[in-house]
Amino acid sequence: MVDGSMVSVVRRAAAFVTLAAVAALVIPLAVSLQAPGPAGAAIVPPQNPGANITPAPGYSGPCGSLSDPNLYCPSGLTLLYGDRQVEGLAPMSLPSNWSSLTQPEQLFVLTDLERIDRGLAPIAGLAANLDAYAQAGANAHTDPPFPHYGSTAGSNVASTSSLGTALALWMYDDGPGGPNVDCPASGGGGCWGHRDIILGSYAAPSLMGVGYGASTTQIFVGGDTVDTPYFTWAQEAPLLPVGVYPYGVDASVLPGTSQTSAMELWASGQNMNITATQTGGQGVFSLNTTNCNLAPGETCNVAVHFNPPSVGVYTATVAVSGPNGTQNVLLRGVASHGYHLVATDGGIFSYGDAPFAGSTGGHHLNQPVVAMTAAHSGAGYWMVAADGGIFNYGGAGFYGSMGGQRLNAPIVGMAATPDGGGYWEVASDGGIFSFGDAHFYGSRGGQAVDGSIVGMAADATGHGYWLVSSQGGIFSFGDAGFYGSAGNLPLVRPVVGMAATPSGAGYWLVASDGGVFSFGNASFQGSTGGLPLDAPVVGITATPDGGGYWLTASDGGVFNYGDAGFFGSMGGQPLEAPVVGGGAYNPA
């Protein structure tokens, strides 16, 4: 986006009394070509906004993120959509051929959507001759010249190459204090001139031209009986989809609870009679309405109610149909229990129904906490520090530790036995230390390891365990089976942790970029591998039934997959110390 404060815009409007008349600088005031009235709170000439329109801070509606462009939100239109929301208009519905349109065609479509969604008649089309006039203005960074025909005309220029930015400046930042060089800070006749030209009244047939480059220009000519349009609104209108946001519902609830999510539908560019038909998920998902009859620029909200009977993943499809076709929108709901996060200072963050049982946050520690493990059932968990110190809370018992004892290498992880009567600690050299009913089945201590050991997981029987190295190597002991490893794979980032399935017949590995590697009966449910992350992933935690997992990042971000629900995170919030792991809550 171009900063509006650094962009200058100028405008010119003209009324032609005869074909030979010299252009006079007047602003079209009469808006005579209208559909049945503007939608919502939209403002049309001769009225103008009371002040420049700016999206509210933290705008997160349709097109709230430039990092996720799609059919409705191509990169560059976030500012426009936020501005429209402030004025009381729905977002735009861009035609399905948007990505293949030329720059003049795209600006033409955006301009007509701004007109039609306010109840005004569309400009009929683009003319090559008018494009040439507009391009002459763009090349000279000035107002385009007018042709010597037509009955009414207007033109705009903005010193930006971004079509979306140019239109946003002309439409929403054209008043006092904006970049409009014709508008004094105290206000006056030159203010909102660009907007008035875009939303002005032009005699039929009305045509448009667009110039682009370092500057963007547009020219409007009403009563143009000379030019033949090469691109028309009539050919684009049948390609307009129903607007949908979000494009799919992803709900997370605790067992025995329900959640209602809002799905916004809107019409843009034409009247739309919209139907929403649910397929699948009966008794689990329900919609509060199945029909919306909308004028251009209007929205309706469909409440999607999710009421799962038990833990699991549930899906359904909603067919959203309008005058130009149908879109299938996925509904996905997860019912799961909650989880904990742990930071290096021993601070515990609990989400969902995971009960907080205590922490060392705010207390002095001899060494930082490096991992945690939750009890297989009930409200309890252990934390382990780099010196082998153990901190137990809730129903998790204390059975000893390596705290205060000499270690050849720091502790990096731990795992508990299935009955909660013991646990193992593992050091970065692969040394294993057993406590309670956790028995020793072997280790890599004193043996060569590619990379270093970064974590461990216990077998379902309690009579074995796996160790994982930063290179993805797996070392199995006791009755823990070997199901494969990432040791021979080219890793983009090092492996940082692992988790086992409830049956013990498989396991997942996770790398610091969030890449997930599945082995045995551990099913791949998704990953952040290849996605930009604010902070590296530090661990993986499986759901109690093994149908999903959470990835945890050092900034406290949580990424949920499969039947792992999302109930919150510390991502984006200040932390006293980085997060190093997590644990799943299982009340059974």
C-alpha cells in the first residue's frame, strides 16, 4: 500500500454545452441515474462524508489480512474493504475472472462496484479511445485531456501505481487533511471532488477510460455516442459471486458445550437472492436462516450453531447459492479437552477445561524448565528443569529427580508412565534417568548420536520409550516399536520434539518450522511447515485419543490439527520467558 499522506491527487470535472465548448470546471451535483436507492448508510452526491474515512484500528473483517489473498481479497484491496465497512457498505464481490483482467478492466470493475453498491447506475464500459486520453494523463502525471464529444465528463489522477490505493484515496481520503491538493485544510469546494466524479451522473451511454503506470488516471464521458466499448459491465455482472466471510467455519468447543459462529453473506454489483443449504452434520450443525434477499452493498449474517454430542471432529457443507452460481462452504467443528503451555520460568498457561494446578512462575530456579508432561488422566502435571529438577502439581506425584546431582549433559525432556506412578528424564546425550514405577530399558548415554537428543515419549504399556534426535533419528527401547524416522530425510529445520499415539503403535516428530513427520499409526493432520511463523515451534502434544495434536511455538502460539481444539494461546502477548512445551488434559 502507498501511504496516503505521500500521494497527491487532483481532479477535474467538465460539463459540455455544445461539442465545441471549452471545458468548464464544475462538479456534477445531480445524481439522476439511480437504482432503487443506496444501500445501508452509503453516502452519495450531493452529500459527502463529514471527514476522511479510515478503517478502525485492528480491522479484521473481510480482507483484513494482506497475507491471505483470495477471490474476494486480492492483495491491495484491504484498505478499500475497511473503508467501505466504516461507511456501512458490504465488501465487494469481485468477478470470477478478476485475476485475468487487465489493470484498466480491474479499475473499471472496482469503480462500478462503488457506484452500484450505492444505488447508482453503472458506467456502461471501457473505450479504447478514452483509455488513450487517460494514459496521456498518466504519462504526464496530470489530469487526462477530454475528448471533444459527449455531454458530461470528469477525470481523476493519483500519483500511485496501485489501483486499490488510488480508488481508496479518491473515494475515502478526499476531504480536508487528506492528500487532495484541491482541498484546503479548512474545507471548501475542492474537497471530495474525486469522489463526486466517480459517483457522478453521466448521460447514457456513459463510458470510461483508464491510464496507469507511476500515476493512475480515469476519465468518464457521458453521452458518448462516438466510442464503442471493448469491455462492458454487462459482461462482468454474470460473473459476480455471493460474498462469503469467513469462507468456512472452524469451531472448537469443550465436550458438552456448544458454540455459535457468524458467517457473513453479502451482495455486490447486483441484487442477490441468496440461499444457504446445509448438507451433512444434521443434529450437530444448524443454521438460523437459509435465505437472504439483498440489494447491492447489503449483508446478512447466518448464525452457524455447533453442538457436538462427544469428543471428535464433525463436518458439514453449506451450499451458498446466488444468481450466478453456487459455492460450497465447509463447516468444521472440533470437540476436545484443553491443554497447558509451560515457559522456561515454569509459568503455566492453561486453556479450555485444563485446570491450573500451580507453577514456578515468579520463583527463582537453579536452571530453566525445559519440558512438561501431563498426567494421563486427571488434573496434574510435571515440569522438568535442565538440571533434572522435578516440579509436580495436582495429582502428579513426586518420585525423585536429578536435581542437585552431577549430569554429563543437560536434561531436555521427560515422559510419564501410563498409570502416573513414575517418569523418565532424558538428557541431550541420550542418558535416561528412571523414577517411581518407570523402569530403565536402555539409553544412548555414552554413545554417538547424530545431532543431539531433544525429547522422548513413553510407550502405551509403560515398558518402553522412544528418544528423538535433532536430526530426526529415533531410538526405541523396551517394547517401544520402531516405525521409522526422519534420520535420512533432508530436514529444512531441526526436529525439536515428538509425541506417541495412545496405542503406542506410532509417533509424530515435529521440526522447529512446524513440519510434522508421521510414523506407524500416527496420522498426519497438518503442519505449519512452509508457512511463515512469528517464532519457532518447540514441541508437539497429542490429544488423548490420538486423533490430533497441538504444535506449540516459543512465543506461546498454538496450532491445532485433527481433533485438537483451539482454546487460546499466548501468541502476541508479552511473556516473562519463552514457552518450551505443552501438555494435554485428559479428565478420564
